[in-house]
Amino acid sequence: MTASPSGNGPLTAADARPGFWCECLLTSAESDSTVLVGSFDAYTAGDAVRWIRIAVRMLVSVVDAAEAEPVHEWLLFGSNPTAAALERGEPFAIALRHEQLRLVWSARPVCFLPLAHRTGRALPPCALEWSQPAALRAALTASQNTHLPARR
């Protein structure tokens, strides 16, 4: 049994903190495999949308115009409606394709339980234990060395 953060018995619904789970998945048509590229635990809908917008904005320039057009439209006009939909409990996803690769960013409402301690935005050690390509492992390790301000 897991103890409440206050140490006064088991976890209850009052211990849960609402938020949004965001992730980016990469799928290759050649190997038909999916890899988790990144994840983010946001505590506001605005933070969830911001995480997706930053990543999408960096990559939208490399896809062809037909693929990029709806994504550019979302970047220009979709942030507020997307945040409002997340606040209503609706999940969100947006995708980009480039040749044989497909990237999908998603966000969905969740309740975070205080089960694993995270310092700032650093992932716990178990996050690096799953099988992944060496390039992705190197990127994850490098990102852990980036000093970001601690979340409050």
C-alpha cells in the first residue's frame, strides 16, 4: 500500500493533482515500430499546448507544403481552442509526416498521483531503462543535462 504524501494513511482522490500528459511518438512505415520521442507532464492546458507548439514549430518547415498547411493553421489559430478543449476533458493530437516517418504529439487530461519523486523536469532513472535506439538515448541523456528552472 502506498502512503499519502502527508503520511496519514493510503492515497486518496484528494492526493491526486489534475494535469495533462503530453507525449510525442515517432512511427516508421518501414519498420512499423513506434518510439516514444518525448513526454511532458503539464499542470495547465496552456503548458500542454505550449509544449506541443514548440516541438511542432521546429519541425513543420521540413515537411511538404500540403502536409504543413493544416499544421500552420493550427499554430496560428488553434492554441486557444485546443487549450479550451483540454480543459473540458477532451484529448488532442496533431501529426506530421515526412517521407516514411510520422510524428504524433498528443495531450490528454490525467490525474497525477504522488508516487514517484521528480526533481524539476528530470526523468527518474527508470525512464532510461526501456529499449531505445542509441541516438534517442544520447538525446535523452543530453536533455537531462539541460538546466531548466524547477516547476512550482
